[in-house]
Amino acid sequence: MAVLSKSILTQMLTFYLTNLMRRPLLTKACTAGALLGLQEQLAKVLAGTAQRGGATDKAAETEAVEANAICSGDGPHTALAKIARRHIDPKVVQMALYGFFLSGPLGHYLYETLGRFLAKRKGPIVPVLMLLISNLVFSPIQNAVYLMAMAFIAGKRKPAQLAAVVKDQLLRLQKVSWVLFPAVQLFANRFIPQPLWVPFFNLIGFVFGVYVNTQAKRTMLKKP
């Protein structure tokens, strides 16, 4: 059984890496969308904000809505849409869309630009430059975009509101990033084969994102 599971994981990794080489932008966009959607759902569960209160009544209400959607004479697409609205958290969908259309492509183009910049350089200066540029330039850009996207999803649509969120929260988020990710990058540079860097960083980013998102939701729950 263990051998079979290892074989399946190897095939999945090979499939992913092959698509990463052939269609890097699409693969990274799909990965970011899937991971950010899953990250949001997992954070809701860990923070205790998923289906809070009245779970039994809510389940009964959901069953009634689904039965009504199926038996009301609506077309199949309308019935499915009604059922989906009861089961799918809009925030999860919004996070997945943010990952697919913004986070994934942004990371792809930033690091593609960095790769071109470092392509003609050799020696120990290369990992140093990669570490400095990714943490001092790219990380603040990506974190600022993330904060603005979260504020936008939360209903803050005015430029002044988005700027205020970035001003208030960016430094705190950046401090955590600067503690964690340089160590992760040094570890990857030393121990992880370069073809595996993308899935490795995706895994670390996913865990980090779940932690940050969960803490934010728990903080919101404590507010009166």
C-alpha cells in the first residue's frame, strides 16, 4: 500500500513538473487558485468560524432549500446554482479567483523577471542577489497586493481604504515574512533540487498562509 501511494505521488509530481515546464503561467495560476481557496476554507475550520451556531437548524434549512430547488420545477442549472449557494462559501471562491487571476500570475512574472536578471551572472553572488531582491522588493509587493485584495473582498473598495489597510498591516506581515522566508530560501538553495523549488515554496506558503489567515479570523472573533 505504501509503495502504491509513493508511486501515485511520484506520478502526480511528475505530471505537475511537466506542466510547470510546458505551461508555467497557467500551472502557477491554477495552483495559486486551488491553494488559496483551500487555505481560506481550512483557516475557517481551524478558527472556528465555519458553520458557527445553529448547526442543526442550518442543516435542516439547507435540506429544505435543496429539496425545494429540485422539486420546484426549475431547470437543472438553476437548481444546481441554488444548492451551490448553500454549500460554497463566497469567500473561498473569491480567494480562489484572486489566486488564479492575480497572485499566481504576479509571482510568475516577478520571478521570471528575476531569472532573466540573474541569467548572465554566476558565482556566489547569485543566491545572495536572489535572496535580497525576493525579500526586499518582491515580498513587499506581493504582501501589499495580498492585503489590498483581502480588503477589497471584505468590502473596502475606495483607494484610500485600501491604502490605509496596507499602511496599517504591511509592516507587521512583512516582519513575519522576513523571519521565515529567508531561512526557507536558504534551506531550498542548500537542500532542495531546483526543479522542486516551486512545489516546495508553494507548500511553505500554503502553511504560512493558513496560519496568518487563522490568526486573523481568531482576532476578529475576539472583537466585540
